Amino acid sequence: MLTLPVYNSEGKEIEKIELDASVFDGVQNTACLYQAIESYRANQRKGLASTKTRGEVSGGGKKPWKQKGTGRARVGSTRSPLWRHGGVVFGPHPRDFSYDIPQKIKSLALRTSLNAKAKENNLIILDEFKIAEPKTKFAMAVLRNLKLSSLKSKKENKVLFITNKVESKLKIALKNISFLTSNLATDTHVYEVMNNSKLLITKAGLADLVKRLK
């Protein structure tokens, strides 16, 4: 059973917690991980690219020249794909790229992503994200205490913050932090877990996440 420390907002270790073995079992199913990420990315596509065929381009109703006797190739319309301002052959049209995968694959992929973060020591458990005022500098102070941010570093690690609920005061303080993404434990998905270097999760958020996956 995996045991991780729990930190407070000052960056001090206050206790240790045993992760649920039914979720954090160390199993990493890369096939499910690939399917879940590809499905999520496909579902984000708009599919709005559109071109016009020769029948949809305006104009071209008149035959440019007579069929025979000119010595030139026969042409029926100036909107032929061979002509400038003509239609497009086999061009893209609006379509739906989204598709669904079984819920079991989604759950297994999310478990895999969490196990990967735990194995890489990139899973940080926070007792509670406490700030005095709804200001970015107070939120940044907590992240520096947890060694997730540095005053000297020009390039920050991407951090995903997961909790059970986000108070308005905390939401205001976090929204201007460019390298941090926040989400609820009930809504988080495998793509954002794998797209961030570090995973910061509160004890309550971890409990909700485990309950969701069990």
C-alpha cells in the first residue's frame, strides 16, 4: 500500500495518508490511456472546415465558348475545379469527429494516469488550500511553500489542482496563475492529468476521486 505525506498551506508535513489500494494499485494500462486521450482530443474538435464544390460556387452558368470549332478543349463551366475560382474536389466539409468509449476504459485510463503521477512522485496531497484574501500573491505563496513555483524560475511546471469544491475567494486568487489549472474531482479527466507535470490534490478531493473510481 502506497503512503504519501500530507502538507498544509505552509508546506509543512502534518501527517501521512495511505492511498486506497483499489485505485492506487500500481497498474498502468497504456492501451486504455491512449484510447481515452484520443477520444477526448477528438471530442474537442469543432469540425467546421468547409469548402465548396463546383455546384456550390456562385456563377459559372454560361458556357465559356461553343463546344466545337474553336480548337480549344471543351468546357461546360468556368467553375470547374481545373479553373481559377472553381470548385474544390474532395475538400473538407463540416463533420462530427466525436466518438464515445466505454466507461470502464475511461475509469481505467484515469486510474492509470493517477498511478503514473504517484510513481513519478508528482502527486502532492494538500490538507486544505488556505489563503487570507482573494489575491493571487497569497495563492502563489502557498505554491512556493509546496515547491511548485519559484521566484527565480522563468519556466514553471504545469500544475493541476484538484479539489472537492472551489470557493469564490480561492477561484479569484487562482484564475491569474498561468501555469495552474483547477478542476473538481468529480469532473477531472485523464487528458488534463497527463497534460500537467504535477498533480496537487486536497484530501477531500482525493476522497471524492477515489469514491468516483471505486
